[in-house]
Amino acid sequence: VARRLSLRKHPECHSMAGGKAIEHLAQHGDHHQHPFRLPMQHHRNCDFSFSGLQSLVNKTIMQKEQEEGIQAGEILSCVKDIAAAVQHAVAVHIIQRTYRAMLFCIRNNILTAPKATLVVSGGVASNQYIRKGLQMLADANGFALLCPPPRLCTDNGVMIAWNGIERLRAGLGVLHSPEGIRYEPK
């Protein structure tokens, strides 16, 4: 969404990563101006998917560009409202799906609420709006919430690569030859 909104060109966001730029602009936007339909509402599971939301956001951006008579890549006048609406929809989707997972764990005696901890990490955990919503969810259900400091909430791909480096250094689970490895691409 940040790329589609060309937030690198926005004077307040030119040096920010996409998620940080969305969060920054959303602070001064009104999420009610673009109420995006939440993803996967007809699925009663704990899965996450943002592809439907992405399609809705793209359609909205295209519509607004036409209304404002601007080309793709130019900054929309309603960019802060769109950022707020996207952030809100993502947060609600994450909170709803996490709540389902919490209920599943409680009902199946996998976790007991007084000792249960919800751990949130990765880039999404650096977003204070999402973190606040998850804190409210955890508090309402007797869970502790554990999030690393925002400076440590980096992209999961970076964390996976770092884990690979550490495993290589320690000689753990590292294959030195691909001989004999079978794989089937999907």
C-alpha cells in the first residue's frame, strides 16, 4: 500500500519504510472516510489474508486518482485517510483472527488464561496502533502480551536469514551439499 501510494515521495515519509510511513500518516487520518471491508469474514478459522484488502485498497486509490485528476505515483489529497483506513482494517483483521486462536487454545485446554502469553514479533509488532489493539485483546482475555521493543521488530525475512547465519556458524542443521535432496515446487 505504501508503494502504491508513493509514500517515498511524501514530504513527511521520504526516509521511512512503508509500514512506518503508513503508521505515521494514519495518526492524522480518519479511518471512517474509507471503511474497507474486512478480509475473510465468511471463514471461521484463524487464517490471515490481506489479498482481498489489497484489491479493495487498490480500487479505492485508482478511483481517488481519477476523481482528483492525478496520475498513479502522485500523492493523493486523502492519503492520510487511506493510510488510517488500511491500518485500521489490518489491525481489526489481526485482532479478530488472534482472538479466534486464543479462544481455540482456551477451549481445548492448550493454554490457561492466567498463565497464557500472546507473543507478537516481526515488523507488524512495531506498529503501535496494532500493538495497542492486541494489548486490549490480551487484557480482556487474561493474557499477557509480550512484544520486543520496536527497534527489534524487524522484517521476518531478516530474522529468518539471521537465524540461518547463526545456524551456519554453529554448524547446526546445515547441509553442505544439495546431493540427495528432493523437492517439489508448488
